[in-house]
Amino acid sequence: MYVLEFAGEDDPFSAAEARAAATDVEILAPGLGRAESVSPDRARGLAFTRRVSEAVGTSAGDPEAAASVLKSASISRSGSVAVRARDIRGTAGIDTQQAERRLGQVLVDRGFAVDLSNPDHTLVALFADDLAVLGWEVLTARRDYGRQPTDRPFFQPGSMDPRLARAVLNLAGVGPADRVLDPMCGTGGLLIEAGRLGGVPIGFDAQAKMVHGTRRNLQAALDGPFLVGRGDATALPLPDDSIDAVVFDAPYGRQSKIATHGLEQLVRGALTEARRVSSRAVVVADRAYDQLIREAGWTLRERHDRRVHRSLTRFVHVLEPR
């Protein structure tokens, strides 16, 4: 079993994203999850998982109980060790330094040498609520997102945060060489993260300035190939079943007139075209589009409602074929 240390405050969203890299993901406690197996390459690209560890055991949420588990645990490794303890979101109320010393002493008693600067193995002790989970660190996420939108060559207000964009790509199951389409690409934030995950970004936008701006942003952020052109999201110049995954951030309320389409007409047409060219999609919007999704031939696998601030909640719709 593997232990997942989530980032952010929305554990169901973090767990959903982690399923792109792991099997049988479940939430254990605030900020913690478990998984039966993990793909290291995919897990390093997760946006809302900080760290993955190979589970040693669980106990009540105090250092002495954790030490008892560690004393009796089977440990088939050698070399130097370090212990890193965390009180997840302050929910356990424990002294992490004391926990590190106590667990470190157990390892010393079992014949290990401690090396805090360059250990061969790191024992992670995660305390959340009344639970303690011990594990040997396997990997930490890369955090290699693209630049913040304001730091790119071309910027427009309302651009998606790169961390959320990365999570959207993971929810869509994007992997190396996948053809990833954003049919209303705006400034290209989703396409940048698609490229950073090894996909081939393909984008269209109705506005020429967005097309030119996205090209500038992709040229600055990526080394690999991409295709960006002017186009209508409701009438894509692409063959059937030619795309591995579709992702888009639908225009929000104040942008409700886009070219010749009203907002609902645009989203309905984009969803229908997305289904024609692909069998995977994730759609972000400022409202729930459950009915339009069904009408376009999709099944809503899950929806995550993520509050940004008082006047904006982003609805992340994860779609699969009906």
C-alpha cells in the first residue's frame, strides 16, 4: 500500500486527480490518502499530491503509538535514514520534532545510522486527526508548472492558475504523446500544461489576438510541437475520434457573447464537437452544465465545485462517453 500526502484543502479533488497515477485511491484522513499501486512517472506530475510513500503501518495519532508500530514493522532495507514528521493542517496537535526524535531512536535501536542531510531512506510520519501513518518516501511531486499567467508574454485577466490547469490535464488522463485539444484556448494555459506532461497541444480560438497570444506563450514555455489556429469550437476542423483528450475553460458570465454565439449555445456546441472528436474530456466553468453535458452525449463521471472567492466558484466536470 502507498500513502498519498495531499496538497490544498479539497481532498476529494486531490484524490480524483491522484487516480490518474494510482489505483484504488481512498481518503484516509484530512490531507491523507492511500493507494494500492502508483505509477511514479505519472505521480511526479500531480498538482495536488505532495508526496508518495510506501506504507509501513498506521496507529493512533500520537508519537508513542507510532513508535510501537515502527518497532514491530518488517524493514527490509539498509543504509542511513532520516525521519520527517508532519502535523497535517494542524489537526493532530503533536510536537513534530519530538515525534522525529522518538521514531529516529527506534531506527537507531534497530541498527540504522541517522543522516539528516543526505539519507539513503526517509521515513515519513504523517499525523492527521487521531491517525498516524508511517511510510518510506518514494517520491515528491515536481511542481514544474508553467509560469503564472501574469509572467507570460501574453496575458488576459481571468486566466486559469497553472496548478489547477495541471490538475485538469491529469483528470483528463493526459500522458506522453496524447493529442490534447482546447477548442477555446484563450491564452493557452491548459495547452502549456498539456505540453509539460508530454502531450501534443492543439488549440483553437475565435479571436485572432488570442491565437497569436497563445502561440507566443507556447513558444516561450514549450520545446515540443504544438498547433494553434483560429476556429469555432462548435465546428472543429478535425476528423472524428482524432483527439485523445479535450479540455476547456468555458467563458464566464460576463463574457457571455463570444463571436456569433451566446454562452449556452457555445458550450452546447463545444461539448457536442468534443464528443465527436474524443472520448475523454474535462470542462471547467462558472456554473454546472450537467444537462448540456448529457444532451451532448456525455456522462458526467464526477463534478468538483471549487470556490475561488465570494463571487466565483469553478465547476470542474469530468466526462466520459455515454
